[in-house]
Amino acid sequence: MDLWYGFGIALQPSNLMWSVFGVLIGNLIGVLPGMGPLTTISMLLPLTYVIPPVPAILMLAGIFYGSQYGGAIGAILLNLPSHPPHAVTCMDGYPMTQQGRGGAALGITMMSSFFAASVGILIMIFLSPVLEAVAFKFGPAEISSIMLLGLLAGATMSRGSPLKGVAMTVFGLFIGTIGTDVNSGAARYTFGIVELTDGIDLAALSLGLFGIADFLVTVNRKEIKPHEAKVRMRDMRPTRAEMKTAFFPMLRGTAVGSLFGAMPGTGPTITTFIAYALERKISKTPELFGTGMIAGVAAPEAAAHSKTQVDFIPTMSLGIPGDAVMALLMGALVIKGIQPGPQLISEHPDIFWGLIASFWVGNVLLIILNVPLIGIWVRMLQVPYRLLFPSALFFIAVGVFSTHNSLFDVLQVAAFGIVGAIFLALDFPVAPVLLGFVLGPMLEENFRRAMLLSRGDLTVYLTRPISAWFIAAGALLILVQLYAYARHLRRPKVATVEERMDA
């Protein structure tokens, strides 16, 4: 019954229009290398200030899962992994194109993507009653312990060194404290700058760290000159034998993506590589992987799409974003005055069920749109980067300025862009910064509330069962990271070539 209510919300003309806009933009961005859903959502975040919450979140979600479809097109037809999760698709997708089976690879990709997304949606539907049943058992102690677990997971499970991830999360927490304290009304870390009393703007932070910084790092890259890759509509119908071969890899990839989707801090890239490695491990002909195996296309694409859908479960129902994109979507809800968490389903059913229904609508739209538009998407890859770069900077500046009609916000974007470029050059992950910025203020607010209700007794986090479980999970996560670090120190050092020559 709730799902039909969701379809009623998603199919309203205004909501449907924004959903179509989101999946179209996401599809285009997925094809273009370097942009990515994170940069695009950051650029369009100011638009959410002037539209209602439901169409705003439907548009941003459409960009997210729409980009997954587009990324496979460049990987299969041009051996061009526009985004890291699709790098593994190149291994067998491009050899299939060279063999004249590029259309079949795209057809299998679309089937795997739709099937995996549907499974992810069903998981959301069946889990929602359970989450709604326990929603009212969550108080300030439980919510703040969940936020703490999310921060620990995002910091320690990010790419690269866990210590760098923790440092970036702490930096994000600090940025989140800038502004006026809600309880005392005191200005914190504003250094006398009046514009900072309202805090750092989410759009300015995200656009600086993920938009400007990425452009600054990649500004000197070479132009991409793709060769002709023409695919006719009839070429995209895989044969019965190809469908049979892809069926079980598609199932296993969906299972891998669903499992990792429920884990905060695991990005889609590691999910696709694990799905590919699993298929190669259980295959009777592992030596043929990389020569055009359908399983090498179906499994990672299914894993990417099921994870994309299941990622919304911890974000919407628990308030724990799985990655930087989810943190940005969560921030967009907070901007609208909507608190993601266990009570979202009961307090804002239009957003939750409308979002679930829009997933199905959006995935059907993507299949319908992708078939005739693949030729156009391939031509879009020929847009010179020297034109793409200044155009994106212009739209970033206009978008941020239009939010509050303030040049100070544009200066914030420039400052965070420079800081983000320095972090990227030093190989520091910037995604945990956004995670700390979004979760930090909510953690502080709920921690203060829990302390007020318990009269300052910290043992409330251990005496309440749900909170105790999340604290234990956080402690286990820290112990696992310490164990991994200790094993790394005990591992014998391999001498470099220079050291051997000196010896």
C-alpha cells in the first residue's frame, strides 16, 4: 500500500519532470570523464534551495544512479573508464567491442543494471517495516552512537591510510563547528567575520572540495580522442546463450553489491572489483577473463547498481551515509529541515516512498533513453576539456552566488578548492571531510541532548541496548584497524633495487 502511495508521489508531473532531469544529467555526466556524480550534485545543490524537498531529492538521486548507467558506455565502447567503478568493466567490455559484440555487452549491462537495481529496491521495501518498528526506540543516545559509528567507518575505511582518513574527518568536524552555537548563541571560530556566523555553506564546501579541486588537479590532462564506436539498436539484443551465461554472474554481482551497500564507508569501486574477482575465482576458465567474457561485464555492473540502491538504506533510515555522495544527499535533506534517521519513514513518508518508487521509474526511463541516445553520449566524449573546464567553473560560481546572493560564498568555494587540491596532491582523501561536516553537528546536538536527559551520565550509552551495540561495533572497527596496522608493521620489509645495489 505504501509503495502505491510512493508511485502516486513519483508520478506527479512536477516530481516526474525533476526525476527525468536528474537521470538525464546523471547519464550524461556518467559518460563524461572527470565530472562524476559528486561534482554534478554539488553544482546542482543550490537549485534545491528553490524547489520543494520531494522533487529536490528525486532529482539528486536520479543523478546518482543515472551516472552508473552512463559510465558503462565509455568503458565498453571506448575503453575509457570515466569513473573508477567502471575501470573493471573495461577489462572484458572493450574486448567484446573489438570482437564486434559491443552492442551485446551494452545490452547485458542494461539487463544486469535493471535487475540489480530492482533487487536493491525490493530490499529497501522489505526492510522499511522493520526499521519503522524500531524507529521509536531511538533516542538521542542511540542516534549519536550511530553518528559516531558512521564517522568511524567513513574515516577508517576510506581509500588510503586510515590515519589520513581520521585526520580528514576531524578537519570536517572542525569546519562543522564554525558558526553560531545553537544552544548558547555564541559565535565559534568566526574570527570576527560576520558572514561566518551562519556557518560554512554545504554547497560551497562540496563544490570547492570536489569540483574546483578536481579541475585544478586534472587541468593539464591530455584531450581524449575516441575512435568511432557505432552501435545499432538491434545489436543491443543479446542472444539466448549470452543471457544464459550472464544470469548467474548477474545474481552473484547483485548479492555482492547488496551486501556492501549496507556497509558504511565502502565505495562502489571496491564492490565492482570484488564482484569481478569472485567471478574469476569460481570460473572454470579464469585465463579467459580479460578477453571478452560476459561474466566480467555482468557481475561488476550488477554489483555497482545494487550497491547504489542499497546505499540509500543506511543513509535514509539510520542517518549513516555510505560514501561522500550519500553524505551530500543527506546534507540536502538537512538543508530542507528534514532529519534522516529511523523516524524519516513515519514523519516524511512522501519522501521515503516517493524516492523508492522513483527508483523504478528512473531505471525504466534510463533503459528507454539509453538505447536511442548512446550515439549522442559517445559524441559528447569529444567535447574538448578546454571548453568543459571554464564552463563548469562559470556554472559553479553562478550556482553558489545565487544561493545567498553573496560573493563571500564564491570566495569560500575558491578557498576550499585550493585546500582540496593540496589535499589531493598529498594523497589525502577529501570524502571524509564532507562526512565529518555533515554528521558532526548532528552528533554534537544529539550528544548534548543525551547528556541533558541523563544528567551528564556517560554510562547511558552502555545501559541502553541499541546504543551499546553501536558503541561495540565502533570499538570493533578500531580494533580491526589496529590489528591490520600491527600486521603491516610485522611484515618483512622488501628492499628496493637501489638498496640492493648499495648492498
